Amino acid sequence: MLNNPFKATMIIVEYKKHFCLILIALLWSKLFMAQFSQIQEVEVAYENFDTEQGLPSSETYSMLEDNEGYLWFSTDRGIVRYNGVGMQFFGLNEGLSNLVNFNLVASSNGGFLVDDLNGQIHRWEDTVFVPFKHNEIL
């Protein structure tokens, strides 16, 4: 037992300090967790696309949302544009030099570029894909 009453008082004061710090930490964590749990309750809407919904292939390499809100998908069998209802296919007849296309990259003018299996780059212009004018040196 403690024979020194001053020492006993100091121990009680230390326990009170630790108790207050623990209590503050618990209250703070409770507030933090309450805010975090509200974030967790947000539901994210998503939709899966595959060949049944109009993709020409289940092998999709890239996706891009353009300035008009269309979603574009590059696949190993062409490029597809999704308008929220249906999909439109773009291939060799629409200016692509290869059906295997990889990266869809937004450009500064609001359009986008795509590269294909042969290393060629094309840019989207309204209704067709136009080859990059310096493809021969790539």
C-alpha cells in the first residue's frame, strides 16, 4: 500500500488525465466513425456491359466518357459508343485501320485519340476516325 498520501493523490491525478485523454479520443473516434459510416451508405449505380448488351467482344481495353456524355469502349474487335440506351459499333468502315484498339485518350479540343495494334493513332471527328497525319513516322 501507499504510505504517502501525496503520492497517492498524484497517482489519482495521473489516472484522471489518462482517463480524460482516452475519453476525448473515444468521442473523437465516435464522431469520425459516424461521418465515415455515412459515406459508406452511399450507393453507387453501375451497369455491366458484355456481348449481350452490344459489345463486339468481352475483351475491352479502355473506356472514355466524351464531352457529350457518350461512353466509348475500345475492344479487340472495334470501338463502341454507348448513348445510355444502345451501342453503336465503329470499325474499318468508319476509318479505323485495325479492329484491335487499345487506349482511348481525351484530347485538348474535346475529342479523343485511340491507338491500335499496329501502333497507329486515330482521332475522332464527328462521325469517323481520321488517321493521325504523322503515323508513318511512329
